Amino acid sequence: MPLLDKPLAELEVYTGRNPCPSDHAEYWERALAEMRQQSRAIELQPASFQIPSADCFNLYFKGVRGAKVHAKYLRPKHAAPKHPAILEFHGYSGSSGDWSSKLRWLAHGYSVISMDCRGQGGLSEDTGGTLGPTLNGHIIRGLSDRVDNLLFRHIFLDTAQLAQIVFELPEVDPARVGVLGASQGGGLALACAALAPQVQRVVPIFPFLSDYQRVWEMDLADRAYGELRTFFRNHDPTHAQHDEWFRRLGYIDVQHLAPRIEAELLMGISLMDNVCPPSTQFAAYNKVSSKKSHILYPDFGHEDLPGFADAVTQFMLKL
């Protein structure tokens, strides 16, 4: 098998390079306390997209720092009064996508809630100085500021806030909620399951936002991680504060949140992924202590994984 990264035997025991800040647990307890104090101001508006089998809504809520966050919400019309729900998260700089891409879950009586990340390609706001999209640069947003102002801190909290809203929907069974996503969506699925431990099942597919220092050391800080290279070139060209920057990134590194996960996990791992390298995927996977399994794709990179959607369906139907 060709190697992009470490041999598989080493990947299976790899536990990451990026340092974990000593106050990581306190940092996230403080963040969750701020989230709980935020007035949600939930709005549910009928969407222009409607189908006979479901009611479709634009769901808005206020996230931390007052950002208005949007999600597509599809609710099956003839489901059981208390039915399962799937939370879905999208890739970096993208959006929640087409309504019709959510329909497969409706056939099984599941509600679907698909979030737009603040400031990216959808309808959610970024309140960092101006309303509207900022597209990317989100990993390094706040890196030179107080660590409580890291943008991905806020985005991680948005996932947990949305999960809490879904748990409280009268038609949803809070004991049967799953989360999933690929790339950035995979990282956010991990963060959501960690910060909202009532989640029962989680499917991250080649998760982004994991083990930043390993990405840097593999010289793969380009494409999705390219802003790390830009940050160093512009703000620390001699790497005089190298250790401090990666320590700060440790607050928003999903591998360090992974031990909090209680949900059962299924991960899709691509071993030729030069966007989210295999070692960074395993860094998160190996820190999960709940029931877990993975499906390996030795010849695949950051792309569709054949057969995995079927495996995800079977996995989530056990909700």
C-alpha cells in the first residue's frame, strides 16, 4: 500500500502532536457557561422549499456574541410523535447545501437539521466587526487576541447550542439524536458530540480541525489549512512564538475534545488524504473512549468514499 503518512500500525496508536493547553477543560467549561447565558431568540420560518412529505423551515437562533445562526430544518409529516433527528455540518467555507440533499432521512421518519457555519457560505452571520460572510481565515481568527475570542470556539459552541435546541423540540426524541459531517463537518460533528454529550451517535468523515502541528510538520499547510502558512509568513516569519501559537490552536483542536465524547462513533478514514492527513484523523479517533469503529479507505483522499453513505445509513438507523 502506498504511504502518504505513517504506516497503519503507527497510525492506530498515534495520539497527536499539537499541544493541549493545561487549562483546556476550564476553557471549555467557561465557554459552555457563556453559551448557556446567551438568549437563543429562536425563529422558525416556513421555507420557500416545500414537499408533500415534510414541513421545511429556516431555523434561526442567536449564538454566542450575538451572531444570528441559520439551519435548514426538515420535519417529516407522518413520523412518530417522538422521532429521531440528524444534525448535519458542512465543509469549510461551504454551506448547508440543497434542501433535497437531506431527503433520505425523511424516508425513515427522521428530522434533519443542517447548520450554516457563521461567516461561511450560508446564511449565518459573522459578528466579528461586520455582519455577513468572511468565507475563510477562520482557524486563525482570534489567534493573536484573547483565546476566548477564537472564532472556532464560537462555531463549536454553535453546534452545541443547536443540539440543545433540537433536544428540546417537542417532536424529537432527545435520546435519539445523531450528528454527522465530512471534513470541517467531521470536525464539527466531533465538537458537537463532545460539548453536547447527550448526542447518541456521531459520524465524522476525514475530520478537519485536528492536530494542526502535525499538518504543519507534514508541509500540508495549504489548501484548507493554508491560512496557517499565511499567518506565520505575515505575523511570525522567524517562528519566534511557534510554540505559543500551536498551544493556542490546541483550544480549538478537536482531538483534545474527543475524550469528552460519550456517543457511539463511526469514522470514515481516508489513508491518502493530503488535505486532512490520516495521522490527524487518527489523533482524534484514538482519543475517543466511547464505543467506536472506523472504515478505512487505503487508496482514497479527500473525496467521496464509496459505500460509506450506506454504512452511515445503517449506523444511524440504529437510533
